[in-house]
Amino acid sequence: MRRFLFILSMLVLTVQSAAAATRAEIDNLFDLLRIEEMLEVMRDEGIAYGDSLADDMLPGGTSPGWQAIVRRIHDPEKMGEILRTTFDDSFADADPVPLLEFFGSEIGRHIVEQELEARRAFLDRDFSDRAVEKFRAQEEPHDPHLAAIDRFVSVNDLIEYNVSGALNANYMFFLGLAHGGAINLSDEDILREVWATEEMTRTDTRDWIYGYLMVAYDALSIAEIEAYTALAETPAGQALNKALFAGFDEMYRLISLSLGLGLALQMEGETL
């Protein structure tokens, strides 16, 4: 499963509120969130996913030609451009100051480091499987640390956002296969196929999110998780969450479309 981010006219700029984010502030925010490093991890996730797709759907499995296509699709610079354009459109009127203060603080830097390191660790499939199994085995509502994580997930609506992104990406992947001639399905057929996976997608997404956050936030105190959650409840925190998910959703939609089309062409012996 894929896991799933402005240019304004001078007239608009003249009527923005003083709290609206400037380009420099968003640049700074992306630096503090270490977005470039996260995109590199997502590239590596995409390459592994591409091999899995080939093994499942191409007669000869993966190949140097297919891997080159997957790497081209998962170009971190292009991924970043898609993310940034959509993010800027969504975040333009938000106040970045509380976010810059939090993520520039010691606790903010520590949280971002933990999230990034956990995502890197999850590149190891055996590690991620063990983390998910640990969550399933240890899930207890009365555990204070897990309860703090649960509230963080709820405030950020992480399950719904991720399920929506996964279903959108799956739809675009099937659309690419259809446009490439690998399958003969109408839009309505594709929608039915995608929605048929909604329950399984929700379960897998929930387990992955909690398994990942239990690893990422293991070194955080309950107070630190609660401070992060408090930020997420603010208008700035909500704007950040919405803009990031909008950006990553658009990024994965385009990647998935390209993967579906590329895979269909590989089945026909052609290349993108």
C-alpha cells in the first residue's frame, strides 16, 4: 500500500492578511520538517513498491528497464515540485509563525528526527511487519503512551486522510492501466473495484499508522506527544495538516497514474 503535498498575483498579495505565509517562511518550514529527506525515503519506498508490482504483474518480474521507469517516476525533485505547488495553494492564508516556533524548538526538531528515522526503519519490510504486529499484540486503551498517540491520530484525522489518499492513488493506478490498454474497465468499474477494498485498506492503514507512530514516538514522553497534539489542534496546525495531505495526495495520484500507464506499456513491450 502506498503511504501516503502558489504563485499568487500581486493583487491577491496586496489584500492578504499580515499572518499569511510568505514564500521564505514556507521554505523555512519545509526545511524544519526536513521534507527533502522525507521525499528521498518516499522515493526508496516507491522503488521497492515498483519491484513488488513487477513481480506481481509482469511475466518476467522486475527488470532494469522497469526499474529505470520507476526511478524516473519517483524523482524527488519532481515529487517536491508537485507537493510544494499544492501545499502552497492550500496553506497560503495560514499563519506559519506558531509552526516555525514549534518545529524550530528542541522538542520540534526531536519529533521530526524521530519521525524521519522511523520512516527509514520501515523501509525494512521485516521491521515494519514486526512493528505492526507489536501494535496488534499490545493494543490496550488504558496504556497512557498509546492513549496519547491515539489522541494525536484522532486530532489529525490520520486514518481518514490516509485511507482517502490510498483509495485515490489506487483509482489512478487502475486508470493508468486502463489508459495503457492493460485492462478493459470503465471509470465506474474502476470505482467499484477500488471501493471494494475500502475496508481492508482502512484496517491495513490503521495498523500501519499505529505501528509506525509507536516506533517514531517511543522515545517521546507523554508530555511531548501532548504538546505536539496541542499544536495540531490550533488553526495553524490544522492548516499544516490539511496542506501536507493535499500535497502528498496529489503527488501520489500522479505517481500512481504514471505507474499504471508504465506497467501497461511494459506488458506490451513498450516504454514510457
